[in-house]
Amino acid sequence: MISNGFIHLKRHQIIILCCFLLFVGGLQIANPTYSSTPGDPNLVKYVGEVTEEIDRNWVASQASGKVIKIGFFVMQNGIIKDVKVIQSSESAQLDDECLESVYASSPLIHSKLPVGYDQLGIQLNFDQKRCRFSSKISLFRQRHVVALDKCVFHIIPISVLNRYPSFFTASELESDKYLKIGSPTKLQAIYENWSKFFQSHNKTTKVQILNHANLIVPQK
């Protein structure tokens, strides 16, 4: 058993949730309890940086007054694991746009956890106050008559705009060529593949990114 921290981060408000993690076929949360203290200031700062990074990768297709809660774990190397919807908007598309922003952020640029933490559980509230809106995804759904249980996501993660600023534009990544219809499971598999690519390619080229995109999602 190891001691760790679970952060419940509401936009503009941070609440520390301390818990113990057990390794029993994977990470599980056991007996979480709220702390009345604000917690380690280094930890609060770190989670704020993580939140800002995920916000930069969040593209919403339409406005919604609902709050979506996403939970995940951050490893010491910045890899994000065990991403799941804790509170749904009841819209597969809106939920998956939040999931995509988390997946796209792995591995995190701010990857060094504060001293004393081997991994960190984080819960974020997505309330669309800090996302970027794009009508291109909604228009794509309309043109292709996408089923309600399917989502439209970016084949090349939006995070490349921050990782490799000179390679792509947002408009390019949101063109029909680089949008894909799939299930949440398909989204997860593709973005876990991208996470491994980013982890092993601190330096790369636009051609390598395009080749990798074609490798994992072949163009017709």
C-alpha cells in the first residue's frame, strides 16, 4: 500500500482529496476521505499547470450548460492512464471531446510530479468556460449522419499545436481529412498509440506525424 493524493479540481477552485491506492490488478481507489487543509502548494501548482494544458487541448463542438467530470491518473513520466467519465453530459460527443482533451495531453509537458508522489489521481470539472469552440465537428456530424452513440474526433491530436507549434494549424487539423468517426474505445486506442509516439519523439517532423497518422488510421 502506498500513500498518494487525489485531486478534485473545480475550475477556479481546488479541493484536495487524500486517499490510499492499492495495486490489485491495476490502480484502484480505496476509502477516499476529504482533507480540510489546502494541501501541498507545489501539488496545487502542478495540478493547475496540468489543467491549463488539458484546457488548451479541449475543443467543443457545441455549447452545453452541463458539467462533465473526468477522472484519470498521472504517472511520474507524465503518462495519463485510467481515464474515465465520472459524470456524463448524456451526450457521447460532448463527453468524448472532454476525454479527447485528456488523452491528447499524454504525456504531459509538465510531467514531473511533486516530491513524494509516484502517481496522482485527478478529477476535473469540464464546464466549457475555458474550452475553444469549433463548428467544424458539428458540421461534420451533420454531413455524415453520425449515430448518437458515436463521436467525431481528431485523427491527429490537437496537442501537436503546442508540442510542435510550426507544423499544423487548428483549421488544418479540423478539416474533414483529419476527422474520424468512432466509439470511445476506438478513440482511446488511437490516442494511447499517439501517447507512445509523443513519448518517443521529442523531436520529429511533420512528415513523420502524417506517416504515423496514416499508419494508425489509414486514409482511404
